[in-house]
Amino acid sequence: MSDRITLRNMVFYAYHGVFEAERELGQRFEVDVELHRDLRQPGKTDDLDLTVNYADVYTVVKETVEDQECNLVEAVAEAIADRVLSGFDLEAVVVRVRKPHVPVGGLTGGVEVEIRRTAG
């Protein structure tokens, strides 16, 4: 893979989950997104038009997490990857979605799903 820009620990409140209570009450979700592309030109020219605008990526992730309702964290991650890859000039994207509070019948530090998708 090439160079990377990472947006870390974006936090959103959303209504994803298999259980009705999760979908009614909602909960916190944390997202990391790695954007893979060649960064030599923006690094040399200091030109925003030659790179990825982080604010635009954040907006896409926020809308995806907050405006959709999914049963699975996997589906949330896939939706983010699809929208980011289709909306920006990237070679690949890595998406991590964390659900800190999961009803698994015991104490955990949460669950994290990580997916990697390539353009084209």
C-alpha cells in the first residue's frame, strides 16, 4: 500500500444493533478510517486540491454512521468503506468500527470490526 492519512477515534451516537433496545436507545460508536493514496504531490506542493479533505471524509463517515440503521457492525464498516471509496480518489481504505458496549452476556471492552477495501 501507499501513503496513508488516518482519521482516528471519531465518535458518533447511533442506533445499530441486533437487539431492539440497542435500536431504540442507541449507543456510542467509534470509527477510524485510513485513507491510502500517494501523498508525494500534496507533500511537495502544499496544495489541498491534491490530497483528501479530512473534513469532507469526516462528514461522509458521520452521515453514514448516524443516518443508517444496521444490525451488524460489519454492515456499518462496509457502508463507510463503500461511501469513502466512491467519494474520494483513493487506492484503498481501512475502516475500524468499535462498539464499546455489546450485549454478549459478560464484561468486555467492546467489539471492533476492521475491513480493508481497494478501489476498482
